[in-house]
Amino acid sequence: MAKVSLKVNIAGRTYPLTVNEVEEQRVLKAAEEINKAVKMLQENYAVKDMQDLLAMSALQLTSRNATSQTPATTPADYSQIESSLQQLSNELDDLD
């Protein structure tokens, strides 16, 4: 399977990623959805801390995804997502 190098911008920060070619569009769409959620939260709530905005966006998007899944759907492997969120959280902590 071919690998593709991407630079994904999430909440104003660029993250280099290497993904399978078949996942490229899904990853880009996911980053776009995260950015839309962060922007919506910034515009509608008095939250300025980017880590809070990202956490709220993650909760919103994950809960939306969970309600759209049917019980017959097998659980996804969230370890890579958790790792990415932890890395993002650590990088945001380093900014303080």
C-alpha cells in the first residue's frame, strides 16, 4: 500500500503525517471537520484557550460519530487517535 506525506493544519498548527494513500481524503476531511468545530465554538462561546476548544471539538465530533453508528458496527481502534490527541495536548501545554 502506498504511503502519502501530508501536512495537516489543525487549529492553526501544522502537523506532518504519513498515511496510506487510501486514507488521505478521510484524514483531510477529518482535519477540516475539526477546524470547523473549533471555529464554531470560538464564534459562539467565550472560550479562548485552544486546548479547551480542541477538547470540546473532540467531544462534539466523537459524540456525533457515536450516535451515527449502528449497534452492529464493530468498535474502532482509537489508540492512534488517543495518541495524536495526547501529542497535541502536550504541544499545547508546551506553549504556556
